[in-house]
Amino acid sequence: MQNLRYEHHGSLALITINRPDKLNALNRQTLLEIEEAVATAMADAAVHAVILTGSGDKAFAAGADVAEFAHYTATEARDLSAVGHRIMDSIATAPKPVLAAINGFALGGGLELAMACHLRIAAPTARLGQPEVNLGLIPGYGGTQRLVEWVGRARALEMLMSGDPIDAATALQWGLVNRISATAESLLEDSTSLLNRILQRGPIAVSHCIRLTALAAQGDPDGYLQEIETFGSLFQQPESCEGIGAFLEKRKAAFRGSASGS
């Protein structure tokens, strides 16, 4: 891949946006490579979770590549937005946990990418924002929708209409990130630690947690019914038999399989 690094670290895939000279800006090629890398991780039975981060210590992804779309027509811009939505949706609906390790600026499309991930850990120096109004634009990859989902409409409107970024501490207070790493240098270690704890749980159950909470975020009225049906379907399955048996026997569960549900 031209703009990404894809590495295996045990059962984790580490996807690194590798355009540090451009502050890891998300041009169309980079977006398509992210889509391919995430699909590769989802199809790989040896990969149980994904960390997505940026190269260097300045930026996770400092927005879209403005120079690329500066002279787009309305039709070309709609097409780019549709591609971005498709890629962000593929991450948000991925059956294995995807964590954004935000190592610096996450602005514009960069924040939209982070918000599409299931979990976010920020370095203490991270700055997060949707500055598109400064260009006379709005977010195009789901930012007007997912920002409301994570921080509520009032705070989302403040960020969207002012274009001002927030620091990591504010992002944590507002619920935009799950936690802040102890130091910038420990970001990947802290991210790995959280995912490894999750991977000790029932992988099929984890996958269903991702799916069902997505229904809630979308306001799907069938979410409660889906929970009832899924809860029942998990009984007398190998994973729940192992989990319940381990609890009753006062031992640690030894789950098999990956969060793909295969």
C-alpha cells in the first residue's frame, strides 16, 4: 500500500496512515487503502482487533487533502462524500473491534475517521475538531451525524459551527474519546492493553455488542427486539457454554474463535 503501513502484532492488526509530510491528510487514495486494509483485517481469522493510527507525533489525520478537491464540481464532491461515507460505514459496522489511537491532530476527515471506529484513545497532546466551516463547507464523511452521536447535539453544534478544535481533556469530558493515554509515547501500549482485555471476552458476544449498539445509535426501533433475539440465540452455543461453565467453576474462560462470528 502506498500511503499505509499494515502490520501484525499478535492477534492485532496495526494500520498506520503514513503521510507524515502531509500530516496524514486523507486523500482519495488513502481512504481507499484504509478501506482495503480494514477489509483485509476483517477477513483474516488470525486478526481479532484493529488499531488505526497516524505516522509521526503530530497528526492522526489532519483532515482531507484540500488541494485534491479544491476544483471539484458539485457532482465530483458528492461522489467523494459517498465514497467517504461508504468507507466510514464499513469501519463502524466492522464485526471486530476497531480502535483509533489518536496521536495528534484529528481534524475534519481525520476526526470523522476516528469517530467511525468503535473506540478512541487520545494522546495527551491530541486536538480534535471539524473545521470545515472555515472553508465554507460542512463535514462530508459522516461528521454531522456521528459527532451528535458521541457528544450530543449542543456540543456538536458548537464544534461544527465554530470550527474550533478541542483538546484531549475536553474530548474525554465530552465523551468523544474513551480515555487519554498516560503519555504520548504510551499511546499504542495503552491501546493494545485495552484491546487485549476485550479479546479475553467472548468474541461472538463482543461482535454482537458492536452491532446492537449501532442500532441504538441509528435510532432503530427494532434494537430492543434484536437484543431479545440475540440474547436467546447465544444460549447453548459453545461460547456461552464455556463462559457460563467457567463462571460456575470459578476459572478463567478459554474462548475460541474470532469476533467475526465464524
